[in-house]
Amino acid sequence: MVENHNLSSTDEDKEAKQSRIILVAKRGLNLRVRQGAISAAEGIETNPLIELLQSNKATIKPLFHKNEDRLKAESDSLTAATGKEVPDLSIYYSVESPESNLEELASQLRSLDVVDTAYIKPSAKPASMLLNTMTAKTEEPPTTTPNFVSRQGYLDPAPVGIDAKYAWSIAGGYGNGVNIIDIEWGWHFTHEDLRVNHGGVISGTNSSNDDHGTSVIGEFGGDANNFGVTGISPEAYVSTVSLETHDTSEAILIAADRLRPGDIMLLEVHRDGPASIGVGQYGYIAIEWWPDDFDAIRYAVSKGIIVVEAAGNGGQNLDDNIYNTPQAGFPTSWRNPFNPNNPTSGAILVGAGNPPSGIHGRNAQPNVGEPYADRARCYFSNYGERVDTQGWGWEVTSTGYGDLQGGTSKDVWYTDQFSGTSSASPIIVGTLACLQGILRANGKAPLNSSQAIKLLRSTGSPQQRGSGFTFSRNMSGTGYTQNYPDRSENQRIGNRPNLRELIEKVL
């Protein structure tokens, strides 16, 4: 089923880095790269690899920027401790070339004796909609920012919201003692409502394109005060890793090594998959479909960390057979992670659902005119049996963008139209942070990823049916009309969490 949207580029599209080649070394040959020098086990020839890279003006480095022997030892240690096989991340390398023909280079790399395989990894982008191009108000705000909590309907009791306010009435329910790391591009950490319990960027370079990240962390980490917004879990300690500098899988490893069991990692990112048409974000999917990201997530989950992953805004049925076919160069061991019959990454996959009609005085989806059907799949959200739960995909009030409150200083900007699986995923992060804080405050062990998934799937406000509509937009100068059929509750994005119910379950 073709569902086309986001048909023009945004600054988010432009800032993403170019595609790269991921090289997977053959196990047991001890391929090692040290400051540009390449070696392998005794008797293993590396000159063909060196010559091929030189002729293509290409560079190679460990994908995870750590000593390969240390990476192997860490995986072996986790395997022994958990009794489950933890991926060996030491076999992954990043190859970058100024040459345009990456396909040919990847093919040539696959022919070398020391190489198991090589595949092209598309650039990643924020899991947001074209709708997140709100214009900041030019008029200066009042001296003291108003209290916008009444506009944060996702905090309210179920089924409208997740009932965060109930969680706050219980010891630990503000997310006390929980660490959260958000992985994306940029954040405005001098914002007036992000001053407490924020550790800034712990690795990488912060991007100046920071509204998206600012809105994300405002949802769960906005300060608890008498103005602006209040995050779902404002006592959780929030830091970030920037994809402005790091590859997604490398960022996951960096975050995993900074978090404890029970802490939470958020992946606010997706990339174009096999159904992409090269226009906007149609066909974009969750990053775990790529082998190195899948293995990095498994590494984090094996350490007891809960990974929350945006399902993506590609309008895709993740149960479609197209995702069973590996991309050229994927390892022979690869299995489609969206198929529940295959090994799972262990991440919580989040879809985007509609808020109740009438939120902020609006009752129709922007640019489309479709009336909101509460908890129905947003037309852009990916869906399928792999998707675990949903959050609000429209009308989210948070920090950033400036369409609710603007002015000359971004320190006081707020929005009430943040959208996408980008706005949905932080709601799940906040929900889980409240739960983990309550468990710790009550002397109980925090949830692991498997336990959290089971709880989110077995509780909450059920997904509803959405109506069909016709969406017209100009694509590359040509008229384009797309019919969106009824979106039934069988197009799974899961339930909206209910913290009151969840807390009763865990206590």
C-alpha cells in the first residue's frame, strides 16, 4: 500500500550525513585497524583491502571507535553474565569514500578474503513530520511565561492521556533516580524550562538545528515549576548523544556504556528503507532493520537498559514481505527484525496515534482535514505486529519551535503542535521513567526491556479505528493524489499507556 507524504525537503533532511559503507569482517581473522594501519591474523593477506581503499580514496575505521579486542571482551563478558549470546561488535567497520559509486566499492569489498560482507547504510534523519516546520511568533512573550500544563493533555488521566499526574502522587513517580539519554542531533539546553536535571551533550557536537530535540526532551524532562511545561518524569536525569558527530550504532554503544540497568535510551531517528521513493519520508523505517544498529541495540538491552525506538513516519506496514528481503550485502545471518518470529532487538517500538478531537481547539489533522479519531493510527505512522505501543502523534505541547510562545530568545520558545513518532516516543520514555522511579523508591528491581514490553502490550487504552481520506499534494512539480484507506485497529500501533494501571501491575 502506497501512502505518500512529506513531499518536500526540510532542514532536517539537509543536515543528515551522506550514506556510508558498513564492512563486516570475517570472524576469527582478527582484522584490526589502528590509526589507518590495517592488520590481521598471521598468514591473512590485507594488501588487497589496503589497495582497494587507496584506489577509491576511501578510509576505514572501527565503526564503534573502540579497540576491537576490548569490544570483543565486553561482548564475551556480557554473554557469560546473561547466558544469552551478545553480538560481537568488533567485526564492524565504517568505510567512507569521496567517490560517488558506493555500490561498486561495496561489491568489490565483498569479494575480499578478509571481508565477510559490506553494505550501504543510508543517512539517518529525525523521526519527525514535515508538520514540524512551525513558525515562531515574532511578538515578545510576557515577562513570566504562563503555565502551559493545561495544554499538555497527554499528562491527563486515561484514556485521554497516560495519567502522569497520578504517578506524581506516588514516591518516585517523577522519575526519581532514572537516567535518560536521547540520541538525535541538537538541543537548546539554555531553555528556561530545561535547567534542572539536565546533563547536556555527553558525546558529539550539538547541532544548531535544535528545536526537534528541545521538544523531545521537554516532553519527559521539562522542569517541574509554575510556568511553561512540566515533563512526564521531571526528576529523571537527562543527557544526550549527538548524531551530528556519531553514527547511530556508535551513538547507541556510547549511551549504553553510560547507563545502568533500568535506565532508558531514546532513539529519535529513522532512515529510508526498501520502499522509499526518494521524496520526503515515505518509506522511512525504524533503524533496527540495519544489522549494525540491531546488534548495538541488542548490546544495550543485554546490559539491562530499556531502549525506546521510534517506529518511523514512513506510512509502512512493517509486516510487509518487502522487509523479509535483505538489502544487498547484509550478512547471511540477518533476519527481518520486524517479523515477530525472528530474533528481536529487544527495543520498544513506538507508533504514533491521534489525540482526542478538539485538543487545542483543533479537530482535524493539519494539511489533511481528517477528523481525529482518538488512538487511531496517524496516517504517517509505521505499523505492524512488531510495534509495541503508541503515544500522541499530533498536538503535543512542549519546549521549542516558538509557535505557542516565541520572541527573540529561543530560551522561552514553546510549541503546542509537535508531531510524528518523534512526539509519540518521548511519551513512552516518560511513562517508563515514572515506573522505574516508583519501583526503585519501593525497593523493587527496575523493569528490563522484556518486562516493559509485556506490560505495555497487556495494559492501556486500546487502539481505535481511523477513517479514510484523500490527500493531494504537488510532488516534484506534478499533481499527485493519494487515497488513504480506512485504518483499522488491525494496523497495529498498540495501546496508549495508562500509568495508573501500570503502577498497580508493578506494585
